[in-house]
Amino acid sequence: MKWNALVLIWSLLIVSCAAPERVIYFQDLQQGMQEDIEQSYEIKIRKDDLLGITVSARNSEMAIPFNLPATAYTMEIKSSTSSAQLGYQVDVDGYINFPQLGRIHVEGMTRKELASWITGQLEQKNLLQDPVVTVTFQNFKVSVLGEVKNPRVINVKSDRITVLEALAEAGDLNIQAKRDRVAVIREAEGKRTVHYLDLRSSDLLQSPYYYLQQNDVVYVEPNNARTIQARSTQVTSVGTWVSVFSSIMSVATLIVTLLR
């Protein structure tokens, strides 16, 4: 008990000393400051992406062959049945198979570029008049782990999500989190990169990792107080098992003595 109390006091001292310099976001922002948004957040299609492609036209029956069927599924919570359109999985070579058009290399294109290309092909080959093509990402997700209130996998419904939005979805950082050690782990073009962001600096807004991409992992490191607290918990756990084992041995010794 004394050890736990000392650890708690030490942890509180570290946290109190850390505030506010290590807690406040964007410490160098100035009132009325403006800057151009230089980087684009429009994401590119990658291998293993699941694309939803919808084709419509004035004559809806003519567009049916270019649309995948919808599958029905039941939501247990609401006890209702809904439907979702099947998607096109981008294979390891960056291709999808599209009705009438065959294999299409889509890796590296934006969804707008792909929609425009399919529209052009349908018109040029006289397959459909006045087509309207919509492309969406069906499996765009990012993961947030570490010192946040609600670690989770976030399903992104649009093309845009920032690291701040992802952290907000996860309930924001705990007080024990390192604001200057937020890692973004990204896999792209056969390589895995790790980049650390400092939430205390406005330089974050110009980082190429500010806008997240498919399957990014955001990891927030714990500070020293959290690490000490975790070690204390381990020590307490070991001590508890030692006490239990000692009690068992004492009872066993007593039984053996009585039986003699």
C-alpha cells in the first residue's frame, strides 16, 4: 500500500509539472494567423481497396448490366433488413474487372479520375447514353491506438480525415499522452513508414501526414507518469500472487503438521 501511494504521488507530481507546456495543442498559433493549404487530401486508389461503382442513366434499365447486385443483411440491434452494394476489389496488380469494359488498371487514380474514365468509355463505345458514374471507397479505415480514451478502428465515409479528426473520434488524448510523440504508421508502394507528429506545433498542419490515408495507424505514446503507473500495477500484481502462494503454503504446512 505504501508503494502504491508513493507511485501515485510521484505520478501526480510529474503530470502537474508537465502542464501546460506539454498538454496544450498548437502553442505557437497566433490570433488571426492565415496560411495557404498546400497539400491535397484527395486519396489515390491502392491495391486491396474495395470500390463501390454505381452507373446510372436516363434509361435506368440500360444501366442495370453495369451495376453489381446489392446484398441484404440484417441489423440485430434494430431488427431491420438493409442492403449494401457489392464492391470491386482491387487486385495485387492494381486491376478491377468491370462489366463490358473488362480489366481496368485503377491503382494510382483518384475516384473522380476513375469515374471520368468509365464515363468516357461507356460513351465512346456507345454502351450507354448520358451515363453518370459514381465511385466510392467502401473499406477506407484508420486505426487509433495508445493513450486515447477510446482506441478504435474508424470507418471513413468520405475522402478526407485528418489526424485531429481521428483523435477526436477516439475521444481525444488522455492526460498521460505525449503530445509530441504521435506516430502515424503508413504502408504505401510496398514500404512501411513511421512519422512522428507534434500536436503542440502548428507545423502539424503542413505535414504530409496531417491528412490520413487508407489503413493508416495512429499510435499515441504514454508519458513517463503512465509508464511508472503501469510498472506499479505489475509490481502490485506480482506481490498479490506471492501473498496468495505464501498463504497456500502456510495452510498446507498447517495441515501436514496436524496429520502427524
